[in-house]
Amino acid sequence: MTTATVSLKADQAYITGLRREFHQYPELSGHEERTARRVCEELQKLGIAEIRRNIAGHGVVAVIGSGAGPTVALRADMDALPIAERTGVPFSSKHDGVMHACGHDSHTAMLLGAAKMLKEAEAQLPGKVVLIFQPAEENAPIGGAKPMMEAGALDDPQPDAVFGLHVWPDLPVGQVGVKAGYLMGASDRFSIRIQGKGGHASMPHETIDAALVAVQIAQVLQTIVSRNVNPMEAGVVTIGKIEAGSRYNVIADEALMEGTVRSFHPDVRALIEKRFAQVVEHVAQSMGAQATIMYQRGYPVVNNDEGATEIVRSAVTRVAGEQALAPIDPALTAEDFAFYLERFPGAFFWLGCGFDDKSKNYPLHHPLFLVDERVLPIGAELLAETAVQFLAQKRR
């Protein structure tokens, strides 16, 4: 795979070896110490001199290239999830209850593979490439992207665009999903604590049943999307957890509800937040209970720049052929890469990692999730080619 001036070929063995190592030693958000250390060791082996460590925790930023010209950033996330792995592969997690079930081991290995290619072609680069190895992507609603930028990770040099990818098991290996505009949703988080009045199950007239209040709130919250949000727009209110009661014959005096709100359009996001408070407070009041709400805005919508999206499409065509571009619809999953896109132009894309044998495919965050490792060199080449094409076009 070549451009007019730069030849790039991924080292599959190098990337696969790193991915398997990272998979064996997963680390939770904010605890990516070993991963970050190994990233720095590999960057040093590649001869990259400009490396900054311990940014917003265990973040790492490195720069390839020098002199005048445009700057482009490539990002990979490093953290794992509190999931007990059940894949049974020889390189399974050695950390009990922690697993790379979202592919961040692959992302980190791919970016190191891209760094290897870009470093080898450094003299031909018409600008600089900033490599972002980010911690804490899974730590919603705070994440790691925003704290890294607040710590100055992208101040010097400041990129003209930022690109990133995510492995996607719903697409066959090597297929790429990318689109301009909304790709992934905004994600907000909430909890509701309901205070009622407990008592004996045989005397409900003397109580305020917190469990019943929770059920009523859960039902009425669903009317926000069905009756307040424009049906041509997207919105989701999900109650993921309800806790109430301690015994079969005791009416609960307290209940706890937790969940998430997803949306694309800022107006829909604001509407749901406003109506959420109104519904919870009024339903609780009507049943004689009190409700305390914690509502946190989390990751914003992933909104791809049109020009940057075309760069990705061009890179995909060069690396894997036009047939690798898959038609996709946006999803209400969330990504803190969105914070980069609020500050810089850029694009985020999905890279298919599904096995030909569909029985081996499991969703992200599943204890049996694995990637088809054929995707690793493809991802590395796509990242490197995207950077090269952006620099070449920006330089013109």
C-alpha cells in the first residue's frame, strides 16, 4: 500500500505480539501503568525521541516528524473493563476479573504498528504526527480525552485534525464504517434515590411504598421519548438498575434507580434532561415520596467532520479497496473521542473485526469477545495512511 511519496506496510507479527501481550495484562481505567510503560518502551525502541508521559494519569503523547507543516493526531485508548474473561485463548487475561472486552488492546497495538511505519517514513512526512495513547475511555462520564486536553496534551504541537478508530464485531474483518456527521450518541448518566415510608406488608395504608414509586417513575420516564421527542429524532431513556426492599413482608422505605440517556441532537438532549426532572419530581410528589436526582452529562455526540471523513474514505480505498467501505447507520453507543471532535476537526470510524465463522462473534463488553487478528495490520495501515493523506492534502 503506497501513497505518491510514502510506502507503508504493517508488521503483522509485531502488532499481533503486542496485542496479545496487552490482552494478557489488562488494566482498568486510571490504572494503566504497565500498559503505558510498555507503550513508552516500544516508542523508544522505534527511535521516537519526543515522548511525554503521565498525562492526566497514565496518558502518553509522542510526536513523529519535525519542522514546519501541518500536524495530525492519531488516538488509541488503553484501558480494560471489570469483566471476567471466558475466551479460553492461550493469551487470556492474567488479571482476575479484568478483561480487554472492548478491543482497546487492539487499538493500542495498531497505533504502535502505525508508529513503526510512520517513523520509518519520517523523512518523507510533510508534517508532524501526534500519537495519543489515552487512558480511562471507559470511565464515563468523565473519560480520559477531556482530562488529557485539559492537561495540555494537544497544546504543543496543536493538531489540525484528530483521527481514531474502534474495532466493530458487527462488521466483517477489514470492512470500515464511517460517515460524516453523527456517528455515535451523546451519553448521560443518572441516579434517583427515592425516600418513602416503610412498614409491614399487611398495612400498606400506613406506608409510602418506595418500590412502587420507582416502578411508576420507570414507566412514566418512557413517555418522554414516546410523547415529547420528535419521532424523527433519536432518544433513549434506559433504567439499568433498581434496588428496593430487604424482605418479602416489608414495604421498602427507600429505592435506588440508575440508568442512562442517549441522544444525537443537542435539543433532544436538553429536552430529555428537562423533562426527566419534571417527571421524577412530580410522580414522586404525587405518591407522597421524595426523590433526589443526580443527572450527569457525559460524553457528547461523535460528530465527524465532512472533510476528515473523506480523508478516511480515501485511506480505506487505498489500503483495502473501495469494497471495504460498508454502509452504516449511526449508533447510540458512546465514545469520549467526541471531546476531541468538539475542539478539532476529525473523524472516528468503525473497523470490522468479525470472524467469518459468525458463531465466534460476540458483542463488545462480552466475556467471550475477541477480534479476528487479521484486522490488526489493516487497522495499523489505515491509521498511518490516514495521517499521511491528511498531511499531504493539508500541505497543498
